[in-house]
Amino acid sequence: MRPNIINTQFTLSIAITEEMTAILDNQQIHPVYSTFWLVYHAELASRKAIEPFFESEDQAIGAGISVQHISMASIGETVEITAIIKEYNGSKILSEFIAMIPKHNIIIAKGEQTQIIMKQADIDKRISLANSRTR
């Protein structure tokens, strides 16, 4: 990883669609932005914040996420998720994120996401090991 990553940020803008609503067992539970999709988008924003700092063989794997989903977003609304890198210790990166509806200045979620930086070759070895369990 290249240095000076602390306080780097990335903002992802998402237009909420019907497929992003709370759906369980193929049944819509609530017609609003689901926590599942919120977590996916928070991980994506956190990943995008660190990618410009990768060296040629660097890669990242998700190691944890926590989220407080505190308000709803409707189909058609735009949500912005901003991830900010807060800690980096040489292999572990912690980002904080906030999701909001900018049009109404409403915070809908906040949380933290952890990623581990590894060389792609090391990740490939772990993938091979995991795949060997199913052979």
C-alpha cells in the first residue's frame, strides 16, 4: 500500500430501486432500502476509498462490518454513502461510513468496515485451500 491513506474518502451515490428493497424468501417485506443492500454499498464505498493506494500486487479482503441502520430511504430516493479511512496499521484498514439522503439531509446509517491488505498470491493460496475442502 502506498502511504498517506488516512482520511482518504470515497462517496458512492445510489438511486434506490425496487430490487434494493427488503426482500426475504422472494417476498418484499418493506418497500424501502434494505440493510442488505446498504451493507453491500458501504463495503463498495470502503473498497473504492482504498483502491487508489494499492501497489501492483496488493489486494484487500473484507474482515468485518458493523452498521446502524437508523432511518429509511424510499424507492427513487438518492442515497450517498461516504467512506473515510480512519486507521491503517500496515495490513488492517478501518473505514467509517455514513449514509444519507442529501436532498433532505437525513442520515440513514453509519458504521465501520474493516479490510485486510494482502498480496494476491496469498489470497490465491487461501482460496485454493478453501476450494480443496469441497473436492
